[in-house]
Amino acid sequence: MPTDREREYYRMGYEDGINSDIFGSKGPSRDVKPLKQLSKLKPKRKPSAWNKFVKVNSKKPRFRYKSGAKRGKVNLKALGIAYRKKKR
């Protein structure tokens, strides 16, 4: 059963679809708001535990590639292993 927050997200998505120009009318309807205003109306989601872990650890040298074409990029495989070990 959806939570109250999920119901709110569903309602906002439904209203966005109704207000958009998908029904074939000529020109945008007057109820459509610019994208900048829509982003202000929708609440931002909180970062998940994985997102927080990546943000904190992605700059650490042990999770960066040291050579080759991927030099300096984040090693997500190593991050995933460390994250799963941390949870225990």
C-alpha cells in the first residue's frame, strides 16, 4: 500500500500529465508551468545510504583508477564491495 508521500508523488505526476500538451491541442494550454517552476514545486528526495556512501568515499584514492584509460575515475565495483562489507 502506498505511503502518503508516494500518493503525493503520484498526484503530482498525474496533474503534470493532465496539464501537458499530450492530448493534441494546438499550442500549449495556459495551465502548463515553465520547467523552472515545476522543479520548485516537487520536493527533492533524500539521498539513499548508497548515495551518501559514494559522495563521502568517491574522492578517496583507494576507490579511484590509477592507470589506463579510466585514470582518475571512480571504481564503482570496489565501492560496491566496500559498501556491502560496511553494512555487516
